[in-house]
Amino acid sequence: MRKLFSFLFASLDGYHETREHDIGWHRVDDEFDEFDLAQLGEADTFLLGRATYQAFAEFWPTAEAREIEPVRAAIFSSQPKVVVSRTLRDAPWENTTIVSANVDAAIRKLKEQPGLAIEMIGSAKLSAYLIQAGLVDELRVMVNPVLLGTGMPAFPVTGPVNLELAGTRPFGNGNILLTYRPAPA
């Protein structure tokens, strides 16, 4: 069974993005780039919510992305992408599949397929849903040393979810990567 891990940024006060959907406060640098490219190499399938997919599809397949970030652009364009959405009807970005119904069953089937891990990037609402459904094997949260005060919660769950700490990694820019796994019942 393939591992499904979720990776997202969070402010110290627990937000994924501002109310205006701004993520300009994410602290990324050379150390983060090295970490992120290694993390991308762990997966051969990307799982995205609609909003994250649309933002990625707007940038990563472009000539600008290939010029600025050629390695990430090649990875994102060549690898399979699964987008979960009730409203998206068309996904023109190559190697993209839309899941609009029976999400739990579709993700279970995806995890049963051979291959490397499945990385869910951003997609706070989808992450929260799949965590509660018991389908996320590992949660990686890049906590940035910033307080937003308000915004989209990093994990808008509808009830308690018990986790156990699997690891921490401090970064020179003040970020801390927290890795959690579901706690045994």
C-alpha cells in the first residue's frame, strides 16, 4: 500500500493562508528548495484540491515556470495529478485526473496502486477531510514564524483527530517542519 502524505505551510497561529488567499508570507529559501525537491522525489503522484490545482495549473505548465523553476516544472508536468473537486469539469493540464464522487473509495484505490508515495500539496480542506477519513498516513506541516491573526485554518477538521509526533526539523530561516502520523486508537 502506497503512503499518502500531506504537506502544507502554516502560520504559528494555525492558518494556511490569509482571508485574501495570500501565501506571500511563506518563507522559502535555498534550504527549503533542497528539502522540497527531495520531498517531491518521494512521490510519483500528486493529490490536489481544486483551488491548489487551479493555481498550479496556471503557473507550472508555462514557459515562465520552465525558465524560473525548470526542475519543479518538469516534475509537476510529467507526474500524474489527481484533483478532487465537485465543481471542476475540465482539467487540461497533462496527466490530470478529476475525482468528483466517491472520494474515499477513489483515494483507497489510488493508494492500492503500485508506485511511490502520493503527496498532497496544500489543499487544506481536502487534507482535513482525508485525515478525518483515515486516509492520510503522514502529515507534514511547515510552520512559519509569523502570526496572521485570521485566515483559512490549516486543518479545518470537524472534530478531534489524534496524532503522534514522528519528527521535527528546524530550518535556518525560522521555519520548523513538524511531521505527524495518526495516533493509534
